[in-house]
Amino acid sequence: MLTHINPKLPMRDKGATRSYYIDQLGFKQLGSADYDEYLMLGKEGVEIHFFLFRDLNPLENYGQVYIRTDNIEGLYKSLMDNKVKIHPNAPLQIKPWGQKEFALIDPDGNLLTFGQGMG
């Protein structure tokens, strides 16, 4: 019966979060209501929600999302072309567990890992 999961991640500044995800990562804002302390963004069937947490210290944020893709090389190239900063310890590579992955960190310290199976 379960159909989707929409993670909720903290954000310090709605405008900065919106700009990063829309301008850098290609997401679109979802929903017709615009709440000051909540943001819903989506891209290609993936939906991430954000809640306002003004006192968040990005260096102490453990928010993480793993996003599967069926074209990781195309996604990676599009982000590189858009000059998105990739996590310095997580460039596109094949991991020992058989996934091709890369990661980035958003302005609030949320870790986004993108992965594609090799099989």
C-alpha cells in the first residue's frame, strides 16, 4: 500500500534553499500554497520537503537523502555543467558495494547522495 516517501530536511533560509535546489539542481517548487516555514520541491518524481530551522548549525546537521537514478553519468554531467559543487570526498565513482555514486552538500549541510546500480 505504500507508494512514496518524501523526506523532510531542515533549512535555515527558505530563499537560499529554494534558489539552490531550483537554480543549481533543476528542481521545481510544488504546491499552490506558499508557507513561510515550509518548502516542497520536486524533480522527475522525487519530492523533498524542507522545514525552517533558523538555528541549525550546518556543521552539525546529519540530514541525509539517498536518491536513485537511472542515468547517473548524465545527471553528474549536468550538475558539473551547471558548476554545482560536488562533495570533495564523493566524486562520481563505483563503490565497493556495486553502486555508482556521487554526493553533494546543500547550503544547510544536508547530504544528497545519488546512486545507480551497476547491474
